[in-house]
Amino acid sequence: MAKEKTIFTCSECGGTSAKWLGKCPSCEAWNTLEETRAEAPSKNRMQALARGLNAAQPVTTLSDIEAADVARTPTGIEELDRVLGGGIVSGGVVLIGGDPGIGKSTLLLQALDALSRHMPVLYVTGEESTAQVALRAHRLGLDGSKVRVQAEIQLENIIATMNDEKPAFCVIDSIQTVFSDQLTSAPGSVAQVRECAAHLTRVAKSSGCTTVLVGHVTKDGTLAGPRVLEHIVDTVLYFEGDTHSSFRLVRAIKNRFGAVNEIGVFAMTDKGLKGVSNPSAIFLSTHGDPVPGSCVLVTLEGTRPLLVEIQALVDAGGPSPRRLSVGLERDRLAMLLAVLHRHAGMACADQDVFVNAVGGVRISEPAADLAVLLAIQSSLRGRALPKGFIAFGEVGLAGEIRPAPGGQDRLKEAAKLGFTMALVPKANAPKKPIEGLTIHAVERVEEAIELVRSLM
């Protein structure tokens, strides 16, 4: 019996190698090559490839192409529409990932129910039976739903159902369970996930059916399977937040039809996920009086300004002081402590420093630097910042405070929520005063620290 031929496939990029290597030759990721069975090219696939090579598309001048705005259909869930860029797009493919039990299937079932009132929809489940889906719909109060449901994991059967039902919106839950008869590898393997996702994308583009692919995530929170999966689809959404908390965040990592880093905020209730109209309220602690170590930041998530409370605790440390941050980059925290020492004369070398963003939100933009510094300074001195105080701005290694994008929107959001004092970079100072908001513009870290000391 002839020995079965195997190849090594990268779980990150999908690249292949004839032998095992410690580092992928395509994307240079370490320890990502997995042994899989080599697929012999079938006659049908070779014929399809030949047809694709023969049907070359004509070359067109860019200025001659007629461009029109993409038509969008609202899903009936306002926060989901915000993340998608205004609604679903005909023929668009969306990949959504998140931890188990965080609410992916619940949110999509609610969207399917809302869309089923004015368009045909299909829910394909590979992880649950139709009875389990019906039980979830009953818990969510969707007893009279017109959603068409199929429990199937074979790609060819799913495509045949889509051709028969002709849905305008289809959910595949999940892509890791789908397999094709054309491939001999097991469901969930790199080859199966890549080929099934590519085939479903082609079907969506040719039929105009908006397709949502639900993806599993790895231990570090990224989507399982090859990274090429994110390049195939039009939109990539991630669920964020702690499963023990009642709040969920859906963030757009990639969106060909809207803004990236846009977020939607939901609250988990006994009737499913409900949109939060004022998300800033959940990211602010309800202190009766100002407390040391707290500073409110105005961050910009996509096009939405959010107010988030930054908390810092500086305590006596041992011979090896710890620097711990939750929701913020730890390396950036170490850099900010060095800037605080060098340019403001405040040493924390022998102190434990803990920084937290309230509400479980993750902040990656550098505009949070100034608020973090002020929260650390407040905790170190044991003096609270004034009531109604907000700050934002990027801090450079030379001690300068750089402007943040969308400064006007941030300040207007803070004034709308009743804040009365703002410390901002000089370049973000508005030309016209904002009613009810006193604005202090600074250029250097030491200038900001001295100003805050005079206000305490």
C-alpha cells in the first residue's frame, strides 16, 4: 500500500511546506506548521480552474467605472447597524468571532428574526440541533419567528439549500464545523476552513446573499484558522468583554463598507442582547465625591466618543515593583512612568503601579496617555482631581503633549454629559468656547502636572 503523502500547513496564513519547520516560510510565525494530508487535485476542481482561467475579465479604465453608494438594509438592531456601517450590504460577507457563550448566536438570531419580517433568511447551524435553536428562540421571546433553520455541516448540502431557499441573509454557525467532500481533511482543519469560507464567499457574491460566518477563537482571543480567512471576507467583527459581566462590546476590526474600530455596546438580559444608548455611563464609576487615582478620559472608538474612567493605584512595592495594566498596554505604562520621572520629577521606581480601564473596555489609542499620567499622579499624592474633570492627549518621550484626532467631538461629548473642566493638548483647543466647559490647553507634561496641582 502506497504511503499517504502529507504536507505541513501554517495555521496563521495557510502557507504550505513539504517538511516541518520551526518558522513558517510565508509569514515567519513560529510553531504554526501542522501536518495535514496532501490533497490530490480532483478532475472537477481542475476543470473549474480551467474554466476560471479561460474566463478572463476585461480591463477597464478607473475613471470610466460608474461608482454608486452601497445600498444598506438595517438589521433592526441599532448598535449592530452602527458597527456594520449602517446595515447589511447585499452580497457582503461578515466574519464574527468571540469567546464561547459571549452571545454571538443570540445576537445573530435576534437579527435574523428582525430581518425575516421583510426578507427571506436562513440560519445554518453546525453545532446545535434545530430543537436547541428553537429553545433559544423561545427564551428570547421569538416564538412566531419566520427564520428558516437547517442543521447541516456539509458544504455541498448547504449550498444546495441556499440555491433552493434563495435567502437574502444567511448565517453559518460556525465555519469551523463545515466540511467539503472535495477535501479529505477533517472538519476544522486549515484546508477545510479556508476552502469552505472561500466557496461560501463566491456563492454570496454571485447570488447577492449577505452571509455571516461565525468563527471560533483561540486562547489568545484571535480567530481560529488561517489568517487568510480575515482577508477573504468584507467585514470582521469581534466580541469583547467578560462573560461574567452583563455588558458586551462588538468591535469592527475590518470593514470594507464602513469605519474600522467602530464599536457597538450591548447589555445581556433575559430577553437577549439589548443596545446601550448611552455607553459612557457604564464606563464611569459612580463616586459620590472625587477619589484619588481616578481620571476620566474621552476616547474615540471609530466615530463614537466615549467617556471612560481610568483608575490608578500606586502602592509601596518590594525590591521588584510590579507594573500591571488592565485594558491598556503594559509597555506603554512603563514608558509613561519613565516620562513622568524624567520630565515631572515624580519617581515611582520603588512603587507598585496598577492601572485599570473601568468597564472592561480595551483602549489602544495613545490619546489615553495624559489621563493615565494624571491618574498615577493623583494616586501618588493622595489628592483627587476636581469634580467634572476630563483629559486626553498623547505624551511623547520628550515630554511634549501631542494632539489627538477628533478633539472637537470629544469635548462636545464631555460637555453634553455635564463635565465642566478639560485638560487637552494645545493643538486641540477649540477656536470657539464650548458652553459649560472650561478648557485648559497645555504643551508639556510638567506644565500639565503643575496646572493640576493648582486645581487640587
